[in-house]
Amino acid sequence: MDFFVGIKGKDFVMVCSDTSAAHSIISIKQDEDKIVPIDDHKVFCIAGEAGDRVNFSEYIIANVKLYALRNGTPLNTKSVANYTRGELATALRSSPYHCNLLLAGWDEQAGASLYWMDYLATLNKINTGGTGYGSYFTLSLFDKMWHPNLTVDEATAMMEAGIAEVKKRLVVAPPHYIIKVVDKDGIRVVKTV
Amino acid sequence: MTCDTPKVYKIHDKLYLGLSGLQTDATTLYQRLQFRHNLYKLREERDMKPSTFGHMLSNALYERRFGPYFAAPVVAGLEPDGTPFLCGMDTIGAIETAKDFMITGTSPESLYGMCESMWRPDMEAEELFETVAQCLMSGCDRDALAGWGAVVHVITKDKVVSRTLKTRMD
């Protein structure tokens, strides 16, 4: 039931997630921030199995930090994406992590990038995408509205249109969402819906 | 998720590998093979011959006989003496070398039909490109799972020409 979508703009990436934490039919809290920072310019949005999500994201974040400490230089988004895919792929044939994730980041050289990964360790670099039921409603909407020179305001409007669609058409639509942006100035919250 | 993911990877200038099937296994397999080829190049100080590569790949796939990579490859390239080499395998590495064409992926029936009727021996590079392009495009038209464009690489002894085709975008 986790809802995550990401949109890559001209020099930023915008990600939106729902903020509900639930356990079967019980809603535990409605203001859970599921977009976790890896470092100053990268975020993970991980959806999936309860334990695997947090465990896997903490594992990756710790290893990214370790690399930066050991080598004196932080990893760029593409490297983190491929490293994460490698970890998922290695675990796949023994004890797979059951999580789908979006990785959004901004680097000096590559600019903004958005990666989509699923629990089978499929890795795709995308302009717009999402995981979960919500993505079924937003994928084609974003395909229609996206263009390469998107501004933050246009992307926010796209996100809001996507959220409205999900609220309207998904039976178990989450009530609250948070929208964040990753760009050269780091990670910031754009709005909460 | 995306509409611009080609399925053919370059190993070296005279050797290309196409992998169909589960994308994650295709990526993992390609990375493993790239690694093995790099080691080979360091040891042997030359590129691997396509026939050798084909047999290595077959072995690599059969190693996982009871937990296979769900990716079926096609290996295409030019041997050092210039003769074309083409082979294909199933997901557990049963290798089959072909003189004419090799197919892997969804809708094999329509592709086999197209290739069988359009292939002729001793085609020139340009003619070959036309033939491959037509076979791919027609083969994909009726295939719900394949399409959104195609990439064709024609490998000749002094260059590789890669062209992107636009097909029915559905």
C-alpha cells in the first residue's frame, strides 16, 4: 500500500510518498516520513515488506557512508544505484529482500537522476515512475505531462494531479502525502498534502 | 517501466551479445561476462573470439542448471579471420550455431517466419540491415510485449553501424 512516485526535472528530482504507517488493517501513524536521505544529495524511497525495507535501507546507507569515509569521496547516484542493485541481485537467489525502491539524487557531473529498482534487482534509469498501486494511476498521467525542462512548480502540479487521481480512484488510497525535492542545494520538503 | 532499453550489449568491437528474458538476470549475466572477458583480455592480451565466447557463455549458463538465469542469449560477431559467427542458446546453455539467423525472445514464431522467408546467403551490409530491420519490425508488430522501437547493429570488418528504428509505439 506504499505509494511512491518520482519525477525528474531539469536539474532536480521530485519524489512523493504517502505518510501512513500501517500494520494489516490498523493505521499506526499518519505522519511517517518514508523518504530516507542517504547523504546530502540522495534519497531512497523504499516500499515493501516491513522488516526488509528498513533493514535494507539502513544497510545500504551505512555502506555508502563507509565508502565515503574510507575513500574520502562520496559515491555518485549512479554508483549507489548499481551498488544497491548488486546487493539485491546477490541476495536474490538465497534470501531476497522484498522491496521496490526509487533512488533520487543530484550530482555535479550527472545532474539530477532518478532510478527505479524492484525486488528482483531490475534497475532502470527513468524520468518518471513509481512503485505500488498508486503508480498504476500516475504512470500514464506523468507520461503525458512530462517534458525535459520541467520546473519545480510544474512538477509540483504534476504530483498534485497524480495524488488527486490516486485519492479519487484507488480504494485504499492513503490520506496524507509528503513531496520532497533533491537538487544542488540538497534535500528539502516542498509540501505535505 | 521504460521505453528505451536496448537488449543488445557490446562485448568488444567485433562481438555483440543480445539477451532476452528477465531483465535482472540479463543485467547480471552481462556484468559477469564483461568481467570474465576483461580478465581474459588481461591474460591473453587480445579480445575473445566469438566462438570461444559462445562456448564460455554456454558453460556459464549450464553451471546454474538447477537455478538458471532466466535469460536466453544470442551471440553475434566476426571471427579474427573475418567470417561471421552467430549462435544462440536457451536459458540453460544449449548452444546452437547458425549459418543464417538466430532468434530469442517473445513471439519467436513470427520472427522465425519473417527471417526464414527473408534471409538469403551472401547479403551485403546494407541489404542485411534492411532485412533485419524488416524482420524485427514485422515480428514485433503483433507482439504485445515487444516493441517501442528497435536498435540494429551491423558489424563489418572495419566498422559497426548502429541504427535506431521507430516502430509502432504500442
